[in-house]
Amino acid sequence: MAENATPDRLVSQGPSEDDVVAALDSLDARPETNLIGALQEVQDRFGYLPSPALEAMSERSGIPLSRIYGVVTFYAQFYTEPRGRHTILCCRGTACHVKGAGRVLEAVERELGIEEGESTPDLMFYLETVACLGTCFLAPVIMIDNEYFGMLTPQKVAAILQNFRAERQ
């Protein structure tokens, strides 16, 4: 991320023209460019794909903006809105449901002050639910990035999130 492209500023007004130029200068944008790879690089830089960057990419590469948006909207890995740096996945599978996944999800939402599909204001966390994490023996379970936390209670959730935040500040 460019030095002046802080997450809070990006949320309020998006990246500056200088931020976009710097991101695209690092790419070899041509019609035969690996579009998915280029989009991944831009998203890695900003945390999402801001419209000005996509428009500039289209202009520089000659790739129609409609094609770029077609790729962006087809693949679930791409985001056109800012998201938190750490994704929390709350399992809603059968085993987790039976063992209290609803209360766990409520505890995450209460602790972070957000609902499913939202990011915290500081862009540290993004929350979503999934049908199954495949760790039924840990039910109920959440996953933060690639780390599993299981056999949860609402009290454990609060401690996990507080510790996670403290370790990464």
C-alpha cells in the first residue's frame, strides 16, 4: 500500500490518483496481460479493487472495462469494497449449529460491533459465515485467516478476539 494510502483514508475517499498510478506503474499492463494476476496485485496493494484503479487499468492496457469487471464479478476472490485484513469465518454446519454456532456468531458480532458481511471500522476484521469448515470435531468453530478456534463459547470468543487484536496491533 502506498505510504499515504492508509486503510482509514481508503475507506473514506478511496486511493489517490498517485496511489493508482504507482500501483499500475508496477504492472506491465497490455492487452495480453494476465488480467487475473494484475487484479490480484492491485487488490494486494489496496485491499480491494477501487474503481479508479480498474478504469486506469483499462485505459493503460486497452482491455475493455466491461471485460475487467466481468472477471472481477465472476471470481469470489475479488472485492470492489474495502474489507478487513483478517477474515473471520463462522461455521454454520450441522454439528456447529447443534453445539451453539448461533451464540458464537452473536458473540463475534457483539464483540466486533459488526454483522455478517461487514468489516470493522478499523478494517482489521471482516466477518462471514460458511456452510461448513470441515472440523466438526471442534464444533462450534470459527476460523480467523488460516487458524481454527474450536469448542467455543461466547466467553471464549471474546477472549480470542481480544487476544488476536492485541497480538496484531
